[in-house]
Amino acid sequence: MPSTAVPRTINALAAGEVALIAAIDPAGQAPDAAIRLCELGFDEGVPVEILHRAPFGGDPIAVRVGNMVVALRRDMAGLIEVAA
Amino acid sequence: MNAPVLNLARSPVVALVGNPNAGKTSLFNALTGSRQKVGNYPGVTVERKAGRLALPDGRVCDLIDLPGTYSLSPRSPDEAVTRDAIFGRIAGEKPLDAIVAVIDATNLRNHLRFVLELKPLGLPLVVALNMVDLAARDGIGIDAARLSALIGLPVVETVAVRKRGLEALGQALAAGIGDAAPALPVVAAGDLKALQKQARQIANAVETATGSARRWSQRIDGVVLHPLAGPLLLGLILFFMFQAVFSWAEAPMGWIEAGIAALQAAMAGALPPGILLSLINDGVLAGVGAVVVFLPQILILFAFIIALEQSGYMARAAFLMDRLMAGVGLNGRAFIPLLSSFACAIPGIMATRTIDSPRDRLTTILIAPLMTCSARLPVYAVVIGAFIPARAVGPFGLQGLVLFILYLAGILGALLAAFVLRRTVTKGSAPPFLLEMPKYQWPAARDMALGLYSRATAFLGRAGTIILGSTILLWALASWPQPPADADRPPIEYSLAGRIGDGLEPLFAPIGFNKEIAIALVPGMAAREVAVSALGTVYALNDVSEENADSLIQRLRSAWPLPTALAFLAWFVFAPQCISTLAITRRETASWRWPIFMFAYLFAAAYAAAGLTYHLAVAAGL
């Protein structure tokens, strides 16, 4: 496991930036949410990219994960850490 | 089962299982055509879709379309049915003999994971690799033979919307289903992450070409989800939809009304005046008419909703609306049921089944009646026609503006109600909003037609029986006791309904309602628009229909002061009276508590709104 200083989440991705998922909910704060994310294809090593942000405040976001696009709110996106 | 057993081959039960958006329902429609039956699972209100499928070896199996799910760990009542059906745990349902796992060829990685979760169950399993045409369009090539070898299951390439691969699927099923029923599957504790990795490895191994998938969908999303263009487009679509619902339905609704009126006239000619004629004309025919007259609007609305769902746009609408819904403690998924409720709250409440959180679902059910349903329109039309002058306000007509304000008041009332409910009655943490955005697709005509047919029959069946029953009950209330021979007032005033109205009058006097309104609200319990004909009855007009609505308008003008009319409009924004909505709420929540609560809170809100409107109008000197 690489020990990066500050973990970066999906929320920090710039427009058009593709990153690989490093970990999902590593602190174990939301195990149920983590399972649901996993069911929708969020998993370590899978590339993700923010495609769209909703109008009026940029929440929720639409994320490309593998071959799918999934809409989720930023608080849940905060569980997904990406490699720097 | 005590049917005599002849020398008939057992008919095997086969279920279609798959992730949402795998094209499962299209495949079901392609396999069974119009030979399908839509019902309910016992105890739960999840739709049960079943049909017959003839196998190439002559056997005929029962094909069941199970609700889409991402895994065997259910999140919603729909998904729980899928799991229970697979494990043979539903009372009254025969255990499965085989499963067809439907997977989307353009999304192999995720959908394969679910297949790997199903495989250890031990049931005969055939994989339908669906939408291979779309995969080819995206430049994705899949080696189906290799896939079959790697997962150890038969794999059939299908294109459900074009009926491709159906024969091969039948052959694979016939080969897989034995003569004896398979043992019931046991719960397999699969490790989600391990399965996920395995699925990805297999997908990588069988994909001969990885094209730029979803190129088209991403381009369309560039406009549809654009921060500015997106909401604008959604507004335009909704505007067009409502225009269509009301203007296209006008003519067929007129025919239905004319047809019912002709039947009533024929009955009046054939039968002597009396209780029997009254029961048929004012009870049965009026009751049937009250339901059927909304069918054109409901069909048009459903056609739009099905097209929006099948094209993949609905998920985008939920995405765009999520922020607004989050503000009152709901999420974007509640948008679709609420949209349906503009035609009628009954299909809207039925559509809440897809909402995974019970609290969210309950809140959505409770606020659905606040969406201005089409049954309020006749009431609005008569009162606005009588009291709101048809003059122009800027570029708009004042009457249209008032109608718009009434719609808006309903929406704002619903948002406010949700806000309060989520903090009190349905308190609890909001569930996460997590929604797959499917790729865009043209809605297939066959799927549209079958979807429309099943929803229309569900509406007629459920609403029809309830409305018909309650109309007959209220007809009886309004007809007994009969007026004395020397009656000088309209007969309804002597009836039970009239007496209930008399009793209610003191309650309604503070909000400016007179005795006639109180009486009209009683039969108006059946359906809101019945209040119009009930007003006609109390104001001693024999028959209030399109032709003599004008005379009711004249009567109301002379009988009601303006503040009363405005209070009546405000009442109907919240109006609790619709027995069918309460009955469907009782079914969907499986308790009496929530329909009673719904009635009480809507009544309180309607009372407050009408009272406030009345006193403000009086104070303003109107």
C-alpha cells in the first residue's frame, strides 16, 4: 500500500481528468454504501472520470466508471479515493 | 393443487434475471409477445409479469420477468422479490427450474459479476448476452464461445428488440432443463470483491475489441446534462408533455362522455324512473364514466413516461432534479412518481415501488396527491369560469394565470409537506442517491405498446373497482332517504349525504363555505371531479355536463361571494377527498395508518389554505 500524504477523492478530480480508484471507504465509515458502490462497478484499479456536475451547486455528479455512467452525490463520492 | 393430473408434462418455470438496464423486459416481451399476464405477488405490491414460452422440444414453460437487481442483497421491495423468487421462498409460487441471466454486452464487467453470483446457486443457468448490436456499434467485440468456456455456462447472443437469438436461447434452455425439478438453491455467501475481480478478468479475456463505448450517449449527455441547456430542455419536455396530455386527450374524452351520456339516455328510455334507473345511471354508469374518462389522459401521459424511461432520459431527469429534491429531504428518484401524479395520484403512488428507501417512498406517497391531478381540472374550470374575469394581464390571460398559480401552489405545497414530513413523521437519514445512467436508446414500439397496455389495465382494474364501488356507495348516501312528497328543496338535501353536509356546515362556515358546498363535498369523496356534478345536484340542476356547465356557472355566480369561490379553489389544491387514492395508499403501505394520516394532514392543509384565502379576500374587500 503506498502511503500518500493526503488522500484525494473523486470530488477533487479536475474536468476531463481520468484517475484510477485507489480505495473505497478505507476508514470503514459507511460499509453499506461501499457495497453499493462496489455493485455499481466502483473498485480498486478501475478508471473514473467526472463527466457532469448537476446545475445549481454541482451536486450530484455524473461519474464514468469503467463502461458505465453513475450519478451520485458528493458526500458518497467522498468515500472513493483515487490515486494521485 | 388438487387438479387432476393427466399424462401432462410438467411445465417448467424459468425466470429472467439481470441488472437494471440489461434489456430484460425487452427480452421478455420478445419471447412472450402479447401472451403475458401482469399481476401482483401475494402480500407485496411488486408487479408479477409472467408469460408462456414454447421450447423447441415441445415443452411449454412459464417465463417470469423478475425485477432488475444488481445483486442478491436486496435494497427495495422489488429486489427482495427477485431474491425470494430465486430461492423459492415466495408462498404460492412454484420454485424455479432455470434462470436466464440477461447481461448487457456493452457493460460486460458489471453484469458478469452478477452472473458469477448466480452460478453457485446450482440452478440451470443460461446467459443471454444481450444488445450485441449496440456493442458492435460501439466497436466492442466479444468472443461468446470463449466467454461460455470461461464461465462454464451456455451463452447465447441476443438482440431482444430485433428478436435475434431467441431460437438459440430456447434450445439452450431446453438442453438445460431436466425432467426433475432441481433442488432449491442455498444461500451462497459470495465475496463481492472477489467476484468483481473475476468478472473483470473474464471480460478482459473475451473482449476481442474495446471500442470507445457510449460515444453517442456521452455526446447527447453533453446537451442533456449541460448546466444551462439541461434544465431548459427538461422544462420544454415537461411543457410539451402537459400540453399533449390535455390537448390530445380532449377529443377522446369528449367521445367517452358522449358515449356514457348516450348510454344513460338509452337507459332512461328503456327503464321506468325509479331506484333501479337511478342506480344504473347515477351509480354504475356515472362511476364507470368517472374512471374511463381519464383513460385518454393517462394513456398519453404513460406513453410519454414510458418513452422517457426506455430512452434513458428519466435517469437524467432524476439527476437534474436531485438537488431540488435534496432540499426537502427526498432524492431525484422521487421525481418520476411525482410526475405521473399530475395525471392521477394512483399510478404515481404505484410508481413509488422503485424507491429503495422505505421512508423516502412513504414521503413520496404522502405528497403525491398534492400534484394537481386531472380530476381537479373540471372543478377549477367551473369555478375559474364563474369568478375569474377573462381579461388579459400582460401577455397572459388572467384565467390561465390563476390555473398556473393553482398548479404552482400544489407543487410548493408538496415540497413544503415533504420538508416537514422528513423532519417529523418520516424522520431519518436520507439514503444515498446512486443511479446508473443507462445508454440512450430508441424506445421500441413493441415494448412501448406492451408497457402501455399493462399499465392501462392495471389502472382500470385497481382504480376502476374502487371508484365504481365508492360511487355506488355515495350514490346510495345521496339517494336515501327519499324526499317527502311535499318536498320543496332539492332531493339531495333530504338524503344522508345532505344530512352529513348539514352536520359539516358549522365546521366549514369559518372558511366561507356554505351548506351547498358542504353537501357537495360528501359525494365528492368518490373522486374530486364529482364535486362539480354534486354542486349541480344541490343547486337543483338535473344534469351538469359539458352542455349545461354554463348554467352551473351562472348559478354559482349568484350564489357565492368571490372570497368563497377563491377559498373553494384553495381547498382543492390540497383537497383530501379521493377514496381511490386513500385505498391505493392503504394497499401500498399495507396499513390503515398512512391513508388515515394522509387524509388528516391533507384535510388540515386544505382547511387552513381555504380559511386563509377566504379571510384575506374578505379583508382585501373582494
